[in-house]
Amino acid sequence: MNIHVNGESRGTGEGQTVAGLLRELDIRTDRVAVELNLEILDRNDFETRGLRDGDRVEILSFIGGGGY
């Protein structure tokens, strides 16, 4: 099936979950927020939330640091 990840087309297997996609991309789940079709997902749902053909996934990474 074909999905869009951060604006790029990407193929992935049928039955893929958000957590599986993150593992495939070697992204730690504790350091990202995921938006699926304009809905921000709860991290607890990553393992059970399935992906479907045509889904749009945006993965946002947290960056620490800063200060004045």
C-alpha cells in the first residue's frame, strides 16, 4: 500500500501500524508526535492504530535545549 510520510510517498506493507512504521524508519516513539490524516495521535495508540492506503502521516521530532 502507498502512504505519505512528511509529504513523501512511501510504500509499506498491509496491516502496518503507526508503531511499526516508526520502527521501520528507526524513530523512537518517545521523542515524536504523530499526526495521521490531520489527527494528532496519543502515543498509547501507536501500536494499535493501523494505516490504510492513502493515509497522510506527519512525524514531528522534539528537540531539546534552549534557554536565555
